[in-house]
Amino acid sequence: MMEKGSHKKMWIEIAQRMKEKKYNFTGSQCHNKMDALKRRYRQIVDHNAQSGNDKKDWIYLDVLDDIFQKQHWIKPLSVAGSNIKDSEHSPLTDSNNENESPFKQRKISLTEARAKYLKDSLEEKRLKRLETANYRDTKLQILREIKEAFEKQKQ
């Protein structure tokens, strides 16, 4: 049995035991392989848990399922999420209409945000046009003054 110690020592010991079985790997290689297996296992479990997805299979799935199925990183004790029923709402929420779904509220706020954006954009364009008109008027006035100055010099 393995003694208590660091993870690095554990992977070195695993590599030594594999070497006894004629497999030549370092502790780091064993650690990386196990991380890759865990990552792939988690991807497949998550994929299979989603509704509407086809079931993925993998040659190591059953073996790793036996090892990891009770781990909290696979099946957490509790999950934070937004899929709570209306009856489970906290009395601390400040929702005005409890029958209204959060998605509808989001659409309303998006609509309001778009309206505000459009209003601000139109106001910005109006100010820009006004500024451009003032600039052109000033430029025309300067050109008129230059023209008058040239006409006075000709006389």
C-alpha cells in the first residue's frame, strides 16, 4: 500500500510499479495521462447528461465510471442554477410579477436598452449634424470676408 505523501511522490511510485510490469513511463507522464483521461471522462459524462444529445461511448467509460461516479466533481452535492420552480423563490427576491419568467424580463430590459441606444444615437447624430452645419456656416462666412477683402484690394 502507498504511504501518505505528496502527489509527486505518489506518481513516481505509480511509475515504479508500472516499470515492474515492464511499462516504461515517468511519474509526470502517468500524471498527465490520468489528467487527460479525467478530462475526457468529464466531457463524455457532461455530454451524455445533456438532454437531446446522442449517447457517447468510450472504451474507458465504464472503468472510470466505477472509479469516479461518487466523486463530487462528477455529481456535486448541490448545484447553483436558474432552473428553480416559482414555488422555490426566496422571499428576498424583489420580483414585481412572480408569474413573469426571467426570460421575458430580460427581453424587456434588452428592448429598453435598444430603445435607449437608438435614442442616444439619434441625439448624437443630430448634434453632429448641427456641429457640421455651424462649421460650414463659419467657413462660408470666412470665405465671404476673404472675397470682400480681395474685392476691396482690386478697387
